[in-house]
Amino acid sequence: MQPSLYAHPFSSYCQKVLIALYENEIPFTYRMLGPEDPAAMEELAAMWPVKRFPVLVDHGEPIFEATIIIEYLGLNYPGPVKLVPEDAEEALEVRMMDRFFDNYISTPQQKCVFDRLRPEGKRDPTGVDDAKAMLETAYGWLDRRMEGRQWAAGRSFSLADCAAAPFLFYADWTHPIPDEFRKVRDYRSRLLARPSFARAVDEARPYRKYFPLGAPDRD
């Protein structure tokens, strides 16, 4: 029996897992979380009261958190694209970069988005300014890091790139990557050209009108 993924195509963390599934053409049942299938959300809430997604269910067992799901897929559904290298030192760098994109690109980006969803009188402009400053710092560090690199951890597409693709995608919508960070902008373009991420982006197009900050007319 193939695994089931409880997810929504417009979610960056869901896209992170979808990229991994598409990279290795892993068959799965897509349980779309939305009004089209209210039972899916009820099932998710019953097994994971936090109600955060994506959640992968395999052989009746739920697996939480995008990074862990990708590692689980690599162990249980290995394919030609090894998203976590077998070499321990190389794998450590991949995991470090995965954490970088999660903590210093996605987290401040989502701070800006979630703040917009708050009522006018409960917003946190100082927190948003801090989040944008963090993104600027992260962009600068990544620009230096990408010198001579095609992918986040070197020559091979990895777990780190599964994280980078959706997180940089939405970060550039939220706080545009400055032109001076050309290596980051070029890297984002390479990610968009990757067939697995291009598929995830296309699947999410119908939902762009829901982006709280207003989706730009590009990408």
C-alpha cells in the first residue's frame, strides 16, 4: 500500500516534501487539505492535534515534519536521487543547509506573512522589520556561500535544495532578493527550472490569489 500525504499545494513546507516525492517518482495518495475534502482535515486533526502539515502516513503510522518525512522517504522508498548523501560529512552539510533555509529564510518570511493576517491593531511592525533584516542577512550569507556552487551543498541536488526551493520562492515575494545578491537570484532561478519544483509551483498556481501580501505577476 502506497503512503498518503496530507498536504496543500500552496504550502512551502508541503512543496518541500512534494519535491522529494517527485524527484524519485514515488507513488503516493494525495490527501488535499481544503474545503474540497473536509474529511482529510478531520483525519489529520485526529492523528496530529497540532494540525500542522505536511504529514505522511505509511503503514498506518504518521510521520511529521517535512525534513523528517524526506529522510523517511530516503530510507524506505530509495530512488536514483539520493537527497541525503551516504557520506556522513557530506550529509552533515546537507542537514546544516536544510536548517539554514528553515530557520533563517522560511521563519522570517512567514513572520511577515502571518503578521499581515493579524487584525490591524494587533500587528507587530517591529517584528516584521526584524524579520526583513534577518532575510537581508541570510541573503548576504547565502550569496557568499553559493560561490562556485550549483546547489546548496555542492554539485548534487539534495534535501537542502528541497528546502531552498519553496522558501526562497516565497521569500523573494515577501522581501525581494536584492540585485546585488546575484548568486542567490541565479540559484533561485535554477531551482525554478528543476522539473520537480516546477511541477509543485504549477500545482500551486490556482491559489496565488490567497497570498496575504499579494503575489507578484511573475514566476
